[in-house]
Amino acid sequence: IDLEAAWTRGIRVVDTTNGSSYPTAEWALALLMISLRNAGEHFRRIAAGGPWGRPHPDPGYDRGELAGKRIGLIGCGHAGRRLLRLLRPFEVEVWVYDPYLPGELPEALGFVRTSLDRVLAGTEAVVCLAPLTPSTRRLIGARELDLIPSGSVFVNVSRGAIVDPDALVARLRRGDIVAGLDVFDPEPIPAGHPITTLPNVFVTPHIAGVTAASRPRFFALMVDELTRFFAG
């Protein structure tokens, strides 16, 4: 939609992307736990007929529990705020980078608002939930990925183009972090692409945001917006 053209003509534009926030937040939590346990590598080994048990060393053994960790969020819109609720039982500390948040939100929802560099460098797991915009395209490049400390987890359930794919592959090839990726750039991922062969990566085909339950939710939200509009 050409938003500028709509704005100049006085046409109100709304979106219902938060209809996918519920399943996206759930899958973000799932990928966090899968990645912390290094489950992708275990699955690959078992599926290939490899030995039972753990490899040595195994980051899933050393740092596999979510409880009590410091988690970083890049973006804290509808999905991010839903994920905050899902994380509460794990008693984690949450750091958030989102330059568009209202000032009162961190205190109201119980998180620390900080810079992108601090989220990447100072947490044990990072979840990217930012929308893809001109300002977020390639927001995370080689410099930013180098900030992620050894032993950490990186999860992306937003859009692949936010992250430089070549830089991400290079960072993961060091083998000292684990990634859970629902999105990538390009999509579909080309056959034989190295991101699909790295043992420290768990990949899903952009399934986080759309479920059978979410489809009527999108429609209901659209009707709600129409009702609100005509009610003034």
C-alpha cells in the first residue's frame, strides 16, 4: 500500500499483523528452548544414524536452561509483548532494543530498555522480532553479529532481510553460538545453501506467524478496525 498517497488523500490505513503475534511469540519461545538445548545438532546426528547421547562439548548441556537467563529482544511490538508474558514463568531478565517504544512501557512491563549493541553483547539469547522497514533492512550485519558472545543463542522469527545472510553464515561457522531461524534471506532457501547444513542451526520454513487459528483472527481484527472507524 502506498501509505504516502493514502495520507495525502486522507485515507486511513490500518493493519492487522498482530493477528499473527500469538503464534509468532509461541514459536519464538520454542526456538529459544530448542536452540538453548542445541536440539538441532542432536536431531541431525540421530537422523543420520549417529550415536546416541551427547556430543562433547555440548552447549545444550552447559547452558541449556532458559530459567534465570538474560534474554534480549530486538523489537517489542505485539509479538514482543506477547513473548514477554510467555517468558515470565521462567523468571528471566529481559533487555529490549526498540527506539519506538513509549517511555513508560519498560517499567510497566518489567524490562530494561537499552541499545542494540548492549542487547547483542550483554544477553545470553537474542530474539529478533522487529518488522522489516527501510531502517531495519540489514540492521544486523557482521559488526553486530561479532558482538554476540560465545555460548549465546540467536533466534529470528521476524524477517530474514533484517540480518545480513552472508555475515550470519560466517558467524555461525565459528561454531560457538546456536541459531534458531524461522526466516532467512532469500526465501525459499536455495538448495545446498550452507545455512541448511550447519549443525548449530535449527531452521523452519517461515511457519511462525500463520496457523489455522490465526486466519479468522486476522479477519476479526479487520472488522474491529472498521467498527472503530465508523464509530469515530
